[in-house]
Amino acid sequence: MKIAGQDKIKGRTIDAARSQGATPDRFGKDAGAAALSRRERRNLEQARGLVPFAVKLDTDLVQRIQALAQERKAGLNELVTELLTKGLDSK
């Protein structure tokens, strides 16, 4: 077998090992855990009564929301829900 053929086989072996292995922890604290597929996550969110709601916001407003979420150590979804609820209840 020629060297090029051996390299090709070696590359396939490396690719197969890489695709089957778990993601190292350095990419996130839960990187080794099995992630939910999009369909499973969507079904869980629908069961909780959540609806996807996309909006376009000004960059400054998004940065303020992200800073507030980091300050409170909360997720963006929870924070936006809280802010919208407070805003709508005040009217």
C-alpha cells in the first residue's frame, strides 16, 4: 500500500475516534453530559407552555439586558419574562 493510502486510512481512524469521543470539560461544565436534541428540547418547552418569540432589539438594550442577567446570575429567558411581566402589569 502506498503512503498516501496509509495516511487516508489513518485520517479516517482519527476522525472516527474524534466523533465518538466525549467533548472535553474545558468546553463547558456539562460538556460530557448528553445534550438534548432540538426536537426533545422543543417538546419539553411546549410541555412547560413556552412559545418561541423572536424580536429585533437595539444593541444597547440587549447589552443592558445581558449585563443585568449577569449581575443577577439569571438566564436571559427568566429575566426577559420578569421584565415583560412587570412592564405589562404596570399599565
